[in-house]
Amino acid sequence: MSEPLNRDAWLTALRARIPEVAPTRALALQAQGALLLDVREEAERAAGTPAGALGLSRSFLELRIEQLEADRHRPIMALCGSGQRSLLAAETLLRMGYHAVSSVAGGFARWKAEGLPLSAGALDADAIERYARQLRLPQVGAAGQAALAAAKVVLLGAGGLGSPAALYLAAAGVGQLTLIDDDVVERSNLHRQIIHADARVGMAKTESACIALHALNPRIRIETRRERLQADNVERLLAGHDLLIDGADNFATRYLLAAATKRLQLPMVYGAVERFSGQLSVFDPRRDDSPCYRCLFPEPPGIAAAPNCSEAGVLGVLPGIVGLLQATEALKLILGLGESMVGRLLQVDALDLRFSEIRLSRDPSCPGCGAGATFSGYADIARTCGSEV
């Protein structure tokens, strides 16, 4: 027997065991106290649900239904997209001991076509299509996508690290990106700063990046700050955000960032590259166990020991790797997923393509976050590095 006939036979057998009710009848039964259970996936429900329905994906039905509805005698009507998955859901409920179970014929498609009451979804049609693959992740779903849309991320630098980080955060639907950079696009930037283009050489990097990001995702908000971060503006530029992507290329700026993020309780996703090697970590002052940047570098090394990319050179793809990892950490922090890089330092060796990790503990005597640390102002911190920034 062919697969379509097998499927038809399977549906016929289910319908012989599971009562089906028309959407209008389901609405009337709901008004009398029956539970309307929308078993579509969260991404599907993001476009809207029947008014008053309880959303519970079929994949989680057996795990959660008893927590949500313990009364096995209450009538339950399962609804899906077209009326087929709801038959399976109803069969599961019967097997679990629920007595009065039925399936809504035609599912949500028929409910909507008949003009029955709806509750608006959390996402519009554009967002559902744009973020479809992300929405399918149970760890994200509509609630996670809403969290991303509400997030505000500040990126210091629209250069090698900021380019891939900004592009992926924009693509993921982070609601606001604030770009801080006072530089202009140069042709020598283009081999690694992929957010820019040859036609925009000479343009402010913030403006060039804004063009690229809005072309990728016009839904998000881009704020630009064409300023050099320094002692007298660091808190003003960082305040009001949920986290910072660090794309700085010098110790003086990072020391300012470390102090300001500590005072503002702002997680800092650190990244650095030089020649063929890179580093990544997360410093989160909201956590008592988190080290800070100065636990890693208590005092700045000499200029000769830590040249920037313009002096030492860098393999063009390396900032892409590290910036992409920074975006990954930022998304995890926003969504509350996985284990962040707090207390860990990831080291990237592009020549051998090796990743290694070392534990990074909080230093009790750290001049930035230790018990005896004192804050004497940002200007003093800048002078620690030998110059004003």
C-alpha cells in the first residue's frame, strides 16, 4: 500500500476513535467551561491563537498537561493547524486518562476562516517569516524573540569585531543596536570590516554600518554615536543598555569600559585579536563570581607588547571568528541560555585552527573589582595607561 493510502487509513482510524467538533461548536463548549488546547508549536502560535485557548505544543504535551490541567474529567478540545496533529494530541490525552477529549475539525485554519474570536499573536507576519528558523527552537520561540526585540546592545567600534557582531545581532532581531565609533571607512579596513563597502570609503563608519544593518533588517533600531569614547562620556554612552560588545583596540579604552560597566552593572563581552590569535570572555558585574577585565590585565602592558592591528597586522578572517563568538555570547545572555564565558578565557589560534580555554578566576586584589579597589574617576583610570583616550 502506498504512503498516501497508509496516511489516509491512519487518519480514518484516529477519527473512528476521537470525536471531532466543528470550530463553532468548540467555541460554544469553551463558553460552557471546556478547555480549548492549542497544540501548535510556539512559532505557529506567534501569529495568533483562538481567544481563550491554552497554548501547549504537542511535543511538550505529556510533560506539562498535568501541571496545567489536573482535572481529568474536564472536557478538552485539541486544536492544531489543520486538524491532524490535534487527533494525535487527543489520543495522547486519552491514553493519559483524560476522559472527555475531542479534536477541532479543520484546526486553526478553519477557526480563522469562520471569523471566530482570536487573540493577537506576539509577532507579526514579517517577524514570523524573518525569524522562522530561530522561532522553531524551543529555547527561543515567541517569548525569546520578544526578549531579543526588547534588548538594547551597545557596540564599541564598527570595525573588525563590531562588523560581524552587529550583522548577526541585527539578523537575530535584537531591537536596538547602538554603534559608537568616531572613525571613517578606509580601504585598508575592508579585508576584515565586512559591514562596510568600497563605495562607502570616506564615510563615517557609524553611517556606513547603519546602511548595511538596515538593509539586512529594517525592523530594528540603529542608534549611532560618532564620538571617541573617553573619560568624560563613557557612562553617558553606555548607560541604558543591556550589554556591551567590546570592539576596542587599546588598553586605555578597555580600562574605561571595565570601570563603567562595573558601575553600570552592564555585562561586557570582551574580544581581542592580533595577527593570528584572538581572545574571548564575558565579564558580568551582576555576578559575584565574575572576574573583570582587570583581573585578566591588572596593569597595562607596554605599547610594544600590545600593538594594535594597524601596527601588527591581522588575518582578515580572525576578527570575523571572534566577533561572531561575541554575538553568540550576547544572544545567550539576552535569552538566558547555556553557560556564558564568565570565568573562562577562550583563546583562538588561527594558524593551527585550535581553540583552547583557561579558567579565569576573580582576583581578590584586583585594582578594578577587588575588595580594596577604589574608584577615583575615569580620568585617573585613563592616565593609568599613560595617556588620555
